[in-house]
Amino acid sequence: MISQKEKIIIEGIKNKSTNSLEDLISLYGNLVDYIAKSILKEDQLKEYAEEAYNDVFTTVWFNIDCFDEEYGNFKGWIISITKFKALDIKKKIFKESFNIELIDEITKSEDLGFSKIENREIANEILDKLEKKDKIIFIKRYLEGYSIKEIAKEMGYSENYIHTRISRSRKKIKESSWEGIL
């Protein structure tokens, strides 16, 4: 059930009234802030709570027509958007930091020739050229420190198969790391 105040805010936002957006922020700003901060509570994520907060109200502003009173209440819709925005930010940040850690670990291996690649974006592009299975093997081998025997056992393949996949991936990385650089 939507309150009369919410109906007025919804109509105002549909008509692109900034006053209605301000009313929405007054009504649900503290709730959005609380939810975003509770999801982004880790030290390295706290600074992103404001980004999530802003993303929620931007999303509502541009997508107000997507709200359907029949499928739920307005407050619930705002809460859902907040959760999704905060979780998206969290996933994005962890993925970026994970990729940086992976690249740092792989670049320590001198025989890959990564020490000559200074641009992390290029290194990310190179790693993205690997198939998912090969990327998983690389992560296990070079970031998590698993032995080839451990990887083979965990993934259900022979040691020879894992060694071959790593060798081919390393060759692919070596070849692709110089494309467009020389």
C-alpha cells in the first residue's frame, strides 16, 4: 500500500520535479544511507556508501516508470534498489582488487615478460583473453599457491592436463602481451 505522500512524490518525479526528489531524499535518505553502509561496512568499502546512496536516487529519478504498485510497496522498491546498488559496488570493488592482486602475482613471474608491461589495463586485457577454466587454473596456481598436483586433484584432471593448460595459457599470455605494444 502506498501512502498519499509517496503517491505525490512518485507523480512529482515522473514530472521531473526536483522538489519531489528532495522530498524522496528527506523521506528515505536515512534508510538508504543505513542500508548502503551496512552492506559496504568493510573498511575498504566504507567510502563507496555515498556512491551507492547517489546511485539509488539517480536510479529512482530515471526509472520511476518501472515502479509498479501492484508488485510491492514503494519503500520496498527503494530498499531493493539500495541493496542491489550496494552489492554491485561491492562486487565491482572486490573484482578490481582481485584482478590487481592476480596481476601482481603473475607479474612476479619473470619468464612471463610482464615486468615490461607497466599498464595494468593491458595486463587485465591479456588475462581476460584466457578461457574461464584457464583463468581459474592460473588463479589457483599463481595467486593461491596451489601445486599442479593439488589443482589436478581438486578439478578432477590429470597433472599432465593441468600442466599443459598452464603452459598454453602462459604462451598465449606471452604472445598477446606484446600485441600492440611493440
